[in-house]
Amino acid sequence: MRIRLTDFGAAIVSVELPGADGRLTDVALGFDTFDDYVAHRGCLGAVVGRFANRIAHARFSLDGRDYALRPRGGPHHLHGGPGGFDRVMWLGGWVAPGRSVRFTRRSPDGEEGYPGTCDVTVTYTLSDDGALSVRYDATSDAPTPINLSQHTYFNLAGHDAGSVLDHEVMLAASHFTPVDESLIPIGEVRPVDGTALDFRRPVRIGARIESGEAQMRVAGGYDHNFVLDRVGSGLELAARVRDPHSGRTLEVSTTEPGVQFYTGNFLDGSQVGKGGHAYHRRAGFCLETQHFPDSPNQPSFPDTILRPGQRFESTTRFRFGVS
């Protein structure tokens, strides 16, 4: 297998994998040129932060002080804002040539409205057994929300193969955080049992995506945070995905408490990717390991505040294979 990266957004550009026939196929949506990445605003392949996912009304309070963030994609703050980590250059360098790359950047105090100067490191490491590990580290000189994630759109049949609705997905999650009409969590943690969001056993993405349930209507498909059934603090299984046509598989493990399962509902064909291929609705899926959306405004959710003297540490592993 072969993985290509760029220092713009610390992004994954391509993931080339063999299928059952042994032929390498690129399974990550992306672009051919740097200019295409600069022009695009949809986070394809990038690291997102300082806070991944949404913060309601682009505002939060911390230690008695109110902060206003820059909105993105409507009235809320999404994926760190319009100048978030996916929109900036990182400093990249080899840790081990051909094997591991580290990206670093300093997010200055006030960037996108966040308090504190935050130093961030993202390290990608490829192992012999087909696993890509992504490690995140961050420190700050003032209290600040932090929630980093990887936003690659995968299509295990190939980035230009069309819909992912036939992919089979298992999520190690008995609960999810329901959202309102603007995709902001309502503060509940709700069982998946009896809903279209029950992926505890493998289910085709397309099997229930048009079920008409309220949560599916407001999101236009799957765009939900799943609460993982964790039992410890280390790497634990979050998801398994299989494309029945190519036989390619993906297993995601993480130290995070949640994963956002997103089915490319906002792709509309205007994103012209590698080889001139247009990415239409549901041409890819994302598994964004994370803390929960809007956590700075939801006291019942796991804490996302990084304070001076602390270190944010998180690891996610994407293991690829063929069955």
C-alpha cells in the first residue's frame, strides 16, 4: 500500500490499497493539485481543529468569560472555523523515511476566536500489517477547547467508484448524541436500539439511510456522533467497514470516546477531484474519531478543555485489509 500526504491541512491525499485482485486502487477522495485544495472548502483528507465538528452559535463560555468564534457553514462554528487547521500550512518532516511523517504548527492566541497559543503535532505512521496510525499531541499556554480529528472521505471500491451505499458498516456504539434541525446536539445520549443508527451488527449504509426517521431527515443521511462502548483508556475498536465488491476492509480503533459517521450528504458533484472525477452525494464516508460535538456548551459531555501544564494526546488507527 502507499499513502500520500500534503502539508496543507496535514491532509491525506491518497491511500492506495490492493483489492482481492491485487491491483492498487486509491480509496481516498482528494485532489490532484495544491490549488485545488486551497479552492475547496470541504476538509477532504485534512486534520480538523482547533475543535472538530460543531460549536453552537459559534460561542462558548470558559472560566467566566465568553468567547465568540468565527462561524463556518451557517451560524455555528464548524471544524475550527473558515481558517481552521484544514486551511493552513503545517511544517512537515520525516520521522522515519518512507514510514512516518510528523506535521507541526503553532496556533496563535485568538486564532478563529480561540484563547491561548496552542502547539499541535500530528504524526502519521504506516506499519507492515497495513495500519495507518494518526497520533495527535497538543499543549496550550491558556485554557482552550481542543478536539482534533481526521476528515478523510473513504470509498473502499475506489475514490472514483461512485456511491458507498453498498459498503457494510459496524460501529461499536450502543448510543449516539441526537441533534436538532441545525445538527447541534440536544444534550441527550440516546440508545441506537430500534433506530436507523443501530450498526452494532454489520449493515449496508444504504439499507436504512432513507428510512424517514427524524434523525435521518434532519441530517440528510448519517452525520451523527456515536458514543463508543469503551471499557478502558487505550486503543479500542470503533468501526469496521467492508466493500463487498472489491473485498477491501477498514477497521478503525481509537482512544477517543466518540466517532462521527458521515456519509457525504453535502457532496453535490461540484467537487471535481483526482483525475477530473466529480464527487457526488454519498461518494465517500468519514469516520471522524473525536470528543462529542458542542462539548464546550454541554456540561454533561466529556470535558474538552486543555489547560496549561496538561497535554492533549489522542491516537486513531486505520487498519486496511482484504477479505
